[in-house]
Amino acid sequence: MPTPIYIFSGLGADDRVFQKLDFSGYNVTFIKWEAPQQNETIENYATRLLAQIKTDKPILIGLSFGGIMAIEVAKQIDTEKIILVASAKTRSEIPFYYRWAGKLGLHHLLPRKLLKQSNFITSWLFGTTSAFEQQLLKTILFDTDPVFLKWAINELVGWQNLAKPENIVHIHGTADRILPFRFIDCNFKIKNGGHFMTLNKAEELMQIIKTALNT
């Protein structure tokens, strides 16, 4: 029977960002983001996502904000393994300027329309390397629920987690501009990998993921 894996996508993203990763031979479930409730904590949101996990001691893979949610889920249930991609394990890996912005409430000043725009700045931040990736990023941002996006950014900049699961494998790109490599203590690094490396570093990333799944 194929090994079940549960995948948490990035902010507002879905399984489209994993389209170049070969998960054949595994039983993959992509966790669906749900609309956050008013003033909902990240812990309570993680509890609601548990309804989508049907396996005892599951394997979780989390990309970016999805990795943070995978950590929060793993604090509530036993897991076999957690694989983070371009993400953070604890608040210390969240850049200090995000945390400062969170304390000052600066992120609340960002208009929703601006957060959903795709331009040369977002392409640079995400590390897109082709017209295909730029178009996909544009589509993902357009499709993102602005209410979820604002809630998730608020939870990201205010994340207080200090607990690091023992069964974790962290993969990070050295050219990540959203969660810079210098703040990250990872198990595997991908040279010149950015925040979109599930697409433009797919082969190298998949080899590391398969190694992590088989050890």
C-alpha cells in the first residue's frame, strides 16, 4: 500500500506549486486551506485542519507558511516525519524585521489589493525564473482569498513557536529572499534555490525529499 503523505502548500497556494515534483508511489493528500474564523489563533486553525488527516502518525510536508502549519499540526498529534521546504521551524527563523513589523502592527497597513498584485518585485521575492513561473505566481496571487492572506500574514509575523520536533527534515534554498537562508538552520540546502524552488529546482528537491522519506 502506498505511503500516505499530507502536503501543506504555501500562503494561499495549492497543489499547482508541486506540479513538477514526482510523488508517484505515494498516496498524496493536499491539505485544503479553510477560511479562518474571526480572531482565530493558529493553534485553533491547526486543530480544524486535523479533520483532513486520516492516518495515524502521518508524514507531513510543508512549504513556506504550510511548513509552519505542519509544525502546529505536529504539536497536536504524533507524526512519523515532518519535511519542511522553504519554511521555518521556530520564531527565531522568522526574520527579525517581520517580527518587528508584527509588533508595530505595520502589516495591518498593507492593502489587500497590494498583497495580491504580481509584478517585478513579487517575481524577485519568489525567485521566479521563467515566464511560466511568473504567470503561475500571478494566477496564484489572484486566486488567493484576501481574508486568508491577511490572517496568515498576521500569524506568520506573530508566530511564537519555540518547540522543534525531533523528527523534522528541513530543506532550504540559499537564494530564498522571503525567508533568507542566513536565518535558517536546515538539514539540506539547495544552492541558488529560492522560494519557488518546487518548480525551478524540482529534480534536486525531489531527490532530497525521497531520501528523507526513505530514511
